[in-house]
Amino acid sequence: MCLTYTHLGGMETSNLLGEKVSDFIRQLGFIQNENEALIASVKLFMEEHKILNKCIENYNYLESVGVGDFDISLRYKAGQPNLCLARELCDGSTEKLRQCKDWLTKIRKSYSLSLLFWTEELRQVYRVLVKIYAALRNQDTTKYDDYLKLVRSMVSRVVCDDFSYSNFEAAVSESDALQLVDDADKSWVEVASIFIEDLHTIAGKPRDQMLQKSIGGTSSSILCVHTLEVEDEQKKDCSLRLLRHIYKTRLPEAFEILDGSSRHSADEVSVFLERISTFPFNTFTILNVEDLSGKHQDMILTFLSYKSVMKSGIRLHCVQDRTHILHSSPWVEGQSWDETTLPGTETALGAWCKEKVIDGVNFSGVNVLWSYNPGSGKTKFIKEKMSQMKDLQEECEVGTVVIHEGSTMASIANMLKKKFSVWSANRVIHFSIAFMEGEGTTRFGDMLNNIFLSFLVLRNVHDAPSGNSVSWGHCKWHVFVELQSWHHQTLMSCENEKIWLQKNIPIVSYCCQYVEPPSNFIVDAKMRRVCTYLRAYDDGTINRKFLPRGAKRMLFVLDESRSMNGDKFLRAIASTISIIESHVHLGDSIGVMFFDNHNRTIIPFQEVGSKQEKEMLLNQIRTSSCGGRGTKMYSALSHALQTLSNEAAIDEEFWLICLTDGQSADSIDLVHQQLQRSPTNLHIILIGIGLSSGLHGE
């Protein structure tokens, strides 16, 4: 056993923190052996890994803030006294980490507006500044404009929407930050912070009120822990009602909310708490406190325990569920809410959401499309509307984002970046939601709520673990939400779908207008043959829903003429078995007949009542042999049609499937009249097996 930690060359440090390595080392703890030396070696190895794990975590943080000069190139071998070296390495990284955090705290105090951004967001601002500086030096006006628009969207929270692009361009030119990009004595955090402060000053200090410190308690403090005494399915809706109660006449801003249901680092929680102290005139809320780690909850409790916090005039609300008790200090107010005591009605909440979210500035509308069945034309309807909006609006971009059970905040942020450029003033987005059932349904609903709450209310999609973040100001969105097929029986009605939406994505439920696409499907000449197969209706509409009408009856007609001997017949048998395995279910009926000059029944029509019966029928088909002569296909089809007519039922689908290799010796006239009289629930499929080239066109 040995551990190798290298930064340059050798094994990457991140690999040593992988799940496989960690799982292996955890399993070492279960080793039982009489050899005490071996057990001691294992314990030494495990403790060493734990210490170096902490060292790597420290290093990763230092590197994330631009302090990457910490050397951790060491090699350890089992059986050697390496613990003292490991501890020395860890102590060194911990001390460097403490110095780094002190340094960051000083920068944030000097440039307080930088606290409105997460550390990774500041890094992204700095990277764009470097590109702007390079574009200026290279006199590349195209890239300069693109990067300028990008950074404008990133810092929109410190400049007002009415601060025009030309004014913003002038402000960037006046800022000292661009000249500091090449200054080796300035860190990237400081450069980005200076840039934000300069912009705010040049823009007329729109955030001045936020920067006013309360003196001697002139600003009344609000410290409150809210406990929601509601069922899990009501929690999202009640949390939204509580947000309305807290913020009343406005929407919360992205930097005012910390959602515990998303994974956060200790640095982010620390920045958020420092943000609360720095901006006492803003109202801050921590949602889903119970989902935060124990370490992060302790940080919040420590923050609330300081009596000086009360005197500083801060405004903080913590929201938790009834299964959790956030022990607070005497000066922290506690309130419990249930569905009946929460202030405001559903009507009032709906009016608040529509007024504040659909404000005509950032959002012009949210349309939800659903229908009872797949293939009802939802996507086609949305695409047509998006195309119309793109033609009618200037600088308009359209895009589709698919959300499924594998989606995350990071993947949604990445898709938004790819689908929409920074220059578009108008955007039309289509969220296509693929629903799932089973154990993951609740988790999927939580993820959907987080995405749309961030998108519609906070105007910011931020993934805490990766630091990936997308913000928008200076642009207007129109949103289409497509609810794909609902397969669960309890959701097969308009009312229940609305109830599901209110329970799982309440912000969408209160903001949206429900739209059901038109059922008519116009048929042109090019689609006539398709419509014939799909059973077009007399009024010009078409049955695109493929609703099941009950059990199926399938009759297989196989050519066993002399030319089918060998490989062709085996392929026909294999195709028949494949169709039965894929499309015949319990309760369906099947029959099989062979033909050459004559017809013979191999399996008379019978219902498939069990899996065992189905397997017996398949074995009977597998063991069938070919021994015929000529080919009279139309005679066989006539016999098959007569057989099906004897079995006719309105509520069942009938399928006649014929497999043959060549031209029939008899005439189609034998079946012509029968086909004309065939019912609308009859489908006929002809499958060619090894056809000669002369028959492909027939």
C-alpha cells in the first residue's frame, strides 16, 4: 500500500479523492486479522489518507482563489513513519488557507459590493476583463463588443436596467480595473472587485442605500426563524407564500437568497453571512435550512448567537420544516405556520406572482402546454409560436431546453449559455419537461422547483458546487413550458395536472396561462398517403394519438414455397418471433398460417393468457419446417381475411402480417373486394424476404 500525492507529473491529486479510492480505504476498516503489525499498518494508512484528504481540500480552495503556489509533491510508502510528515503538510496548508481567508475578508471589506457575487462569479468577471483588455490591445472591435455585452450581463445587479449600453461602454473605459489586469501585485479577486466598485460609482451609485450602515440601531433588526408545519407536498407552495409575506411589494434578489436544498461550500455560506452584516437595509432569507449540512447550520447558529448582530440592524429570515428545530438565541423570533395560518390567499399569491414576475421588463409571459395524449401537437404549436415571435421582435433568439431526471442546475446553466448569446434583447425559451414515475418523482419535482424559482424569481441560475452561474438583465424572456405525456392514471385530467404543477412548481402554476394545442391537423397533398395509413377523418383531421382500443389480434401468414427453403424461411421465422416478442402482450390473440399452393394452419387463433403460453407458442413457431412448392399468396390472403372477418370486433385492432419472397402465381382480384369491405380497425403489412430487384418497385 502506498499513497502518492503529486501536483505536477504523476497522479493527479483529484484522482485521490475519487469515490473508488475512498470506498476502498473505508473498506480497509473492516479488515480483521490476527497479525497485529498488519492491522497497525492499515490503521496508519487510513489515518494518513484522512489527513492528506484534508490537505487536498485546502489546496483545492487555495487554487480556486488564485493561490496555487503550494507544493504538495510527496510520496509515501506503507510501513514508514509518515504521519508526522502528513500532519506537517496539512498544518502548512491550513495556515496558508487561514491567511488566504483573512486576505479575502480584507478585500471584501474594502470593496463591499463584491460580496453580492460568489467567488466563482468574481473569477468569471475577471476572465472576461482579461479578454476585453486583450481585444483592446489587438484592436479587435468585434470581440470587444461581444465581451462587453457578456460582462454587462454578469454585473447587472450593481447597475440599473436604464443604464444604457453606450453608458456602460464608457464606464468600462473609465474604470482603472482594465489597467490592473497586467499588474502582478494585484490578485484577480481584487481586480474584479475594483471593476465592480468603479462601475457602481460611474453609474451613479444605484446601490447606495445598501451601503448605508445602521448606526446605533437606527435600522430595526429582523431575526426570525419560520417553521412550516405542513405536509411535504404542500411545502413548496407554502414556501412561496412565505416569500411573498417576507418581501411583500417586490421580488427577492438573487444575492438575498440562500437555498439549503442546493449544495453549498463553507465559503459560500460564510460570504452569505458576511453579506447580511454588510447590507442591513436588504432582507435576506435562508430557505430549507434542514437540508444544509450540520457544519453549515452551526455557522448560522454561531452567527445568530452574537448579540452584536441584533444591534447592527440586519434583516434575516430562516425557513425550516417541522422535522427540524434550529435552536436560536433569545433575541431571535420564532414563528410556526401551517396552511391555514400563512398570510395571503392563493388568489393574492397568484396576483403577486403575475404582477412581479410577468413585469414586461424581464418576462412577457409564461405559457404551459399540456394535453391528455402524446402526439397532440404541443411541440409543433410551440415551434410555430417561437418562429412568429422571432420574426416580429428585433434581436430575438429562440431555444429549447430539455429537462429530465438527469438534469442539474449546472447542466441547465450550461444549456442556457449555449442556446442564448449575450447580445439578444428578446429571448423565447421552450422548456420541454420529460416526466418520470417511481421513487425519483419527488426528487425530480424538487429539482424542477429549484430551477424555475431561480429562473423566474431570482433571474439567476447558479450551481453552487461548480460555481457555474447565469444572470440576465437588460433582456426580456417569453417562456413556453411543455409538459410531455402524463402516463400515470391519477394525472390524466386537466384538474389533476394543475394540482401537480401547483404542488411541484408553484411559481409556474401562479404565473402561467394554460394552453391546449388545437386538435386539427391540416392534411396537404404530400401527406395524403400517410394520412390514409393513419386513418384520416372525414373533416380533414387525423388520428395522431394512437389510442389503444383494446386487445390486438394478429394473424401471421408465412410463405413456405420451395424458393423459401433455407435462409429465407429462417429469416421469416425469426422476424415473426421478433414481432411477437415485441408487440404481443398478455390478452392479445395470435394465429399463424403457412401457404404455398395451399394453406395450412400452424397455430389457430388463440389468446395469449400467460408468459408460459406465449413461450410455448414461440417454440411451436421455431420448430416449424418449410416443405411447399408454388406460391399463391392472394389465395392465402383471401383465406386470412375471411378468418379475421369471423373474429371481427369493434374495440380490437386486427393485424394481418404476410412474409413472402416473390411474385404470386394468382391474381390480386381474389382479395380486391374483401379489402374494400375491410373494417377501419384492420391493418395489413407485407414484408419482403430476399426480394429480387425486379420486385422492389411493386
